[in-house]
Amino acid sequence: MLNICPKCGLPMDLCVCESLNQEDQRITISQESRKWGRVVTVVTFNSEVENLKKLLKKAKTYCASGGTTRENAIEIQGDHRIKLKKFLIKQGFPEENIEIARRR
């Protein structure tokens, strides 16, 4: 029995929904200060990402840090802006769609 994608109706082997979603994303990477001066890197997506939890798990492993998801954003403990940009490019997101914002 073949698994069928609920969005495009194609078999999962031929599904292109995830790659189309990645190409349309506008991503902002910023740094925020939390209470007691802790620094958090926030990766904000302009629209919903299908596998945000899986992406978070890979990002936490890549940065060797803790983190969480909030709405359409990933929060990683510490200043990992440059490292996360490289990580997202490796994951297939276009470099021209990723912006590193100044500190908030």
C-alpha cells in the first residue's frame, strides 16, 4: 500500500510539497535577551513549516544547545545566528531568503 500525500495527492516518494514550502519561506534570524540577561536566538518563518519539531531537534543537535518552538518560530539558547544560517542552508532553504537581523 502506497502512502499518499494529503496536500498534493501524489505518492510520498514523488511528493514535492516540502521542497516547495522551503523555497517560499522568508526566514529571519534574530537575537533576543531574556530575563537575567540570557541570550536566545530566534528563527522566525513567515508561514507554517510542516516539520518544525523535526527541524528544531536537528538545530538543537547542530548547535549543541537547548531550544523550543513558539508558533512559527524556533528558539535556541545562546547566540547561534551564523551557525543557524549555515544549518538552514544545509537543510535546503535558499540563502537569499534567510536574513540575519540585528539584536533586539
